[in-house]
Amino acid sequence: MMDQRLQKLRKRIDSCDDILVKVLGLRFQIISEVAELKKDLKIPSLDTERFSQVLHRTKNIAVSEGLDPNLIEEILNPIHKYSLEKIKKWDEESR
């Protein structure tokens, strides 16, 4: 039988994971809206300056939360890459 304390902690981790997934879903909904607006405004999807700002801001938050800022970069880079791939796919589907 698993220790009750361990079960409670695991349940809290599960809740955090649920929140992370829901926040990612929300983030991708917003990215879809941004992609549509950029398309209407004829602005390129890739904005390296904006992504640099995002990395800088979130790495600072990571430090203030006692997290390794490199971890945040390792998490955000594939999210950014996936976002660009999704935007490209949406563009291709709308042609």
C-alpha cells in the first residue's frame, strides 16, 4: 500500500500537470488568433525580436521563482518551434 503522504503529493503534481496542459491549450488558441491577425496585416509569422523578449522575460521570472533559466529556455524553444510549425500548417490549409 502506498503511503498516503506520497499519494497526496502525487495528486498535487497531477493537478499542476493538468494546469500546464490547459495553459498550453490556451496559449495555442491565442497563437491561432495572432497568426490570423499577422496574416491579415501581412506581417511575417516569425518575429525573432519578440521571441527574444519572451525568453528574457520568462527567464527573469524563472530566476525569481528559484528555477534554472536554462530550463525555461529548453521548455520554450520547442513550444516556439511547434507554434511556427502550426502556423505554417494553418497557412497551407487556408490556401
